[in-house]
Amino acid sequence: MMDKVYFITGGSGFIGTNFVRFLLNKNENNKVVNLDKLTYAGNPNNLLEFDDDERYTFVHGDICDTKTVGEIFKTHEPNIVVNFAAESHVDRSIDGPSDFIKTNISGTFVLLQESLRFFQSLNNDDQEFFRFHHVSTDEVFGSLGKDGYFTEETPYDPSSPYSATKAASDHLVRAWQRTFGLPIIISNCSNNYGPFQFPEKLIPLMILNCLAEETLPVYGKGENVRDWLFVDDHCEAIHTIIENGKIGDTYNVGGNNEIMNIDIVKTICNLLDEIKPSTHLKSYTELITFVTDRPGHDFRYAINSTKLKNELKWEPKETFETGIKKTINWYLENQTWWQDIQNNTYQQERLGVL
């Protein structure tokens, strides 16, 4: 078996960071090249402990830059490409959709072209090992009512500029396999949570606002439903798909945790009431404030991961109860990490207001 050289895009972001750490901690022979533009959500501090590790290489650059991407293939000769690089926040896509079009569509195109160029230069044996894994989202499927689940056959029906650009990138990836024979696999995941998540997302935002005793803004009545997936489980699923998935296939990755947003917020409040009670409030739930819903807010997402379970024997290890406790404790134990972000990048302001 040849050595694994992973080319990770967006490896300094939330899920990418956790996947790089997963790879380097799982197998001492894994080598990782991390290409990240270090936009607001890409944090070089996430992987500082690997700076002196000869297995890890960081490249500061943009997936839209053909020269940079091509040079990585030429220099490092990766046999596995994992594309995490994406603008990923719905509210930001409402404020500024152009960045989403550039990165999520044009950037994916550049990666596919350079991957294909490299793949076609390989001998037959090396081509057998090459994989291009594209990490996508359940948001490409649109919104569900109170019943039903997204499967791999659900038609695409994106609602936001974010989900529309991710849907477009999924279609490009499939086209490069069907037209040019590039060995690709796609995974569509539900909402991730866990360590290193940028504080604009629901769970870290609520944790940090509780700690600061600031209002906890909940869209509408908080009845929107999401399926929640602990990021370590997602990393294990991606690795399983890369190792054992069928070329050209799509795999849905879910956490089996359908929860209303208001219940997420109340759970965080109740756990913090136990772990780190306020000296001023009887309960952090007193901070909950309902605000005007965002435009095009999908009502419910729910993933059916039966294919992944039956074909590749993967299931999430964490329940929401165990995962959210680990997440809260991580933010409590890594105060410097998120305070640096608050001081320099993001002060929990609301985004995506038309």
C-alpha cells in the first residue's frame, strides 16, 4: 500500500481543522498538505501544534489560484484530495453572495481541473489509488416539512446563495467524473458542531453569549429543525467514505439528532447552569430573545444515513447529549482561542439582515 498524501483545502477552518488533526493522530504515516486562504473563519492557530511536524505542510493560498493549486500537485504528488474550502455561512451569503460564487463554484472548478491534470499524468497503478472527495451539505436539498428525510436521491432545491453555490459545486464534481473519468466521491452532511467552530454559528454563539451574559438571539419562534452531527463523527465518516466508498457515489452523513433551534439553546443554557452558573441570573434561559427570522430560512433538514450505515458500516458514536457536553467544555477550556477571534474578527453581531 502506497503512502497516503492528503491535499486538504480549507484545512484551517472548522471541519477541515478537525479532519487534519484526525489524519495526523490516526496514522503516523499520513502526510497532509493544507491549502487555506485564511479568510475570517480560517485560523492558523488551530494547527499550531503540527508546525514542526514533518508530515504537515501549510500553504497560504486560494483554491481559485490555478498556479498555487498546480504547484501543490507538482511538489507533493497527493493521492487524495479533500475539498473543505468553502464560504459556508448562510447569513453571510445573503450579505455578500459574490464571495460564495468565487470560492464555492470557481474554486471547485480550479481544483477539479488541476486534479484531473495530475490524475491523467499518473500511471495506471497510481490512478487506482487517487480520490477526489468533495465535502458538501444537506442544505443543497432545500427544506423539508414536518415529515420525511433527505436521501441521496432527493432532488436539489437550494434556498440561499450559500446552498445554491454548494449545489453548483456538487454538479461540477459529478460532471468531472462522468465526462473526464476523475475518481470522485461526494458527501452531504448535516449541521456540524464541536471544537474550533467559528463563533458565528448557532452553538458556539449561544455558548459565548451565555458566558458574556448577552442576549441569545433566536430566529422566529425557534421552531426550525436541524440534524446535528458531532464533528469527530463527521471526520470518521469522511475517512470511511474515502477508504471504502464507491467512485461516483454520494453519501449522506447525519448525526441522528433532529432538534429544534430553541431546544438547542435551552440545552446549552441548562448545561451551563450546572457547569458554570451565572452569579447574576437564575438561569441563562433568561437571556433568550426572539428576533425577526432571516430571509429564506429553511424549516427543517433531516438526513437519512442508511446507505452509509448499510454499505460502509458507519454510524455516529456521539449522541447530542454527549457531544454538546464535550463542545461546551472545549469552549470553557479554550478561552484564549475564542477571545482572540472576538478581539480581531467577529463580535457576535447579527449578519444576513436585508
